[in-house]
Amino acid sequence: MISFLKNHPFAVNAFFESSLILTFAIPKEELLPLIPECLTPDTYNDKWGFVAIALVQTRNLRPKGFPEMLGNDFFLIGYRIFVRYTNTADKSLRGLYILRSETDKKKMELLGNIFTHYAYVTTDIEQGQKDNRMVINSVQSGLKIEIETGSEDYTLPENSPFPDWKEARKYAGPLPHTFTYDKAKREVLIIEGIRQNWRPSPVKVINYQIPFLQQLGLKAPVLANAFIIRNVPYQWEKGRIEKWTK
């Protein structure tokens, strides 16, 4: 029963008040040990794979069909690899593989770990904003990100593999699917995300500290792009499972 519950057994609705996404380019070979055998890195120029950190203020997160008043507000931090999966219909699906999830509420950790495989932990998260400057900080996680918003003329981060923001936008999410793999059963859990009003705006990253990237053993992650998205209705569909037979 517990195993069944973790497979995202019902659809979920939420409202993203804001979603800040920093994407890091990594040589694709470095990512192979971090993803299951059924997935491959989603690459740019067949060289770069990507790890993204998404920092999301959610409102009214609840099972689909429940009224907003029964929803909960959480801040979520997700560490994800951009991946592809070829399904049983031989169609290549683009999506995410979750490495770790953090939240500011113990309730979200508890429920998240009952109904998903996303490895939720609770941490302290503070947000601050003054004019066009935003800071997100976690003492416990050692995380600190400071950005500047409000302009469409920001240059791409130094050493980004992308030639321009238009190309970088393709790696800003949202990717349509999230994948989990049960190696013992050779089963892939596929969760589809449906969103409205997804309009990423580039931001300037003033500085960042993300210890989890170092914990992954990545040699030299390169900040490839950074975007913020605001006021997005979002829905995760009920998970579906298929056998991986490759």
C-alpha cells in the first residue's frame, strides 16, 4: 500500500506565485551515474547536460477537485536533471529526474514523502526583496541566491553554452514530464505537468552558493541561464506506470 501511495495516485493543483530557475551546464558524461538506466541526459549540442534548481513559492497546493481553501502554501526547492525517456510507443519524452526536494514546512515533507518519490526534507528558507533585488537563503542547507530582476536586456551568464536567450529559453522549463524508476520491477513512473501562463523572464544572478551541487561530485558546473516565472496555475496529473523493456 505504501508503495502504491508513493506513485502519485491522484492529480494535484497548485498556484506558483513565483518560480526562480537556475540551470547549470554539465558535461553529459558526468550525469550518467546520477540517473537510472532507463533515462538519458537531455543535451545541448550533444555535449552539455543540465542540472536545474527551482525555487518555487506555491499557494493552495491540494488534490485536484479540492477547494482552494483546503490547499496549503509551501516554499519548495527542487534539484533536477533534464532527461529524456523513450516510452513503449517509441516516443521520446522530455522531462525531469528529481535528485532532492526541500521545503519550509514539515507537513510538506511528510505528505511529499508519502505520495511521491521526491526525497523531501525540511529546511529553513528565508526570502527577501527590495526594489529589483531578491535574496533566497537557507542557513541549514548552506544555500544563498541573490538575483536582480526587471530587465529584458540582461546578458547570459559568463561561459554559458547558449548563444542567446532564445536558445537558453528551451532549457528553462517547464519540461512536460517527471520520471521515477523502480529498478527491481523495471517500471517507469511518468507524471505529466500541465501549466498556464508560463512566461520566463531572464534575471541577473549576482551571486550564489548551492552546496548540493558540490555534494553531487560535479567537477565544474557552469551557470547556463536563470529565469523567473510568476503567477502560474499548475497541475500534476495522476502518475502512470509502464514497463521498461529495453
